[in-house]
Amino acid sequence: MANSTRFRPDHDMVAELRLDLDPILGSTRALAPLIDPNQHSCGTVPPHGADELAHPEPGYYAVGAKSYGRAPTFLLATGYEQARSVAAALAGDWTAAREVQLNLPQTGVCSSNLAYGGSADEAGGCCGPVDTPARGLATGITGGLLTVLDTKPTTTSGCCG
């Protein structure tokens, strides 16, 4: 099951285990400096795996959005690689666990230049240009949409939304 709800992590279920959590982010302490939102965006977080996700409790790893605590820089691609690394570690293959292979696409999913005066088309997005929704008057099921003719079709960047 893949889950990315972006809520604050709730560690109550594992409160009796020996955890080593960063007091500010609520993430695994070894991971905190790598994901600190004051220093990194999701595109600048270095690849990480089982070594950074481990806790003092033997065999316990925080994986996925929970591993990032309050840091807003988590991407599902990162979580998939975390899960692969931890599965290899649990299987005893530490060579594979430490060969972290995270290649994030250069699609603008993590950043844009809109804050610096760039246009929406220059900023791009994870899915490229998005058509402007049609505007008009509903004419019934068989009639479709009577479009407003005074609008010029344009495209703007968006992010799969």
C-alpha cells in the first residue's frame, strides 16, 4: 500500500520501541539534516536508505512520509527507494541496501521560477502545459457546451492537478 497523506507523523503505535527522532522535524535523527526544509527542497535531498532510516530498535525503520516527519520535501519516488533499501537490509543484503539509486526527474515537480518573475509557461510543471478550461453555457445533455467566443484559448503550466 502506498500512502502519502502529509500529516504530522504519529509515533504512538511504536512508542514502546527505542526510537531516535529529531526533536524539531520528528524524522529519524540521522535523516533530519538531509531533509531540513531550511536547507533543501525535494529536488536537493540527497539519496538515502536503510542507514539513515534505522532506529536503535533492531530491525525497525521509519519509511515513507513518516520518515520525513514534518519536512514537506517528501516525494513518493523517494519512498519507493527507501522501501527497496530497507527490504534489502532486512533480507541481509547490505550491499544492495547501501546502493541507493534515486534519480528524480527534471520536470519542475519540486520547483518553479514563478517566484522570480518567470512566466507560467517557462516554469513548466510535472505534466507540461495545461489547457484552460472551456467557459460557456450548458445547453443540455445533447447540446454540450455553448462556448463563450470572447475568450482566447491559452495554456498555462500546472502540476497534474
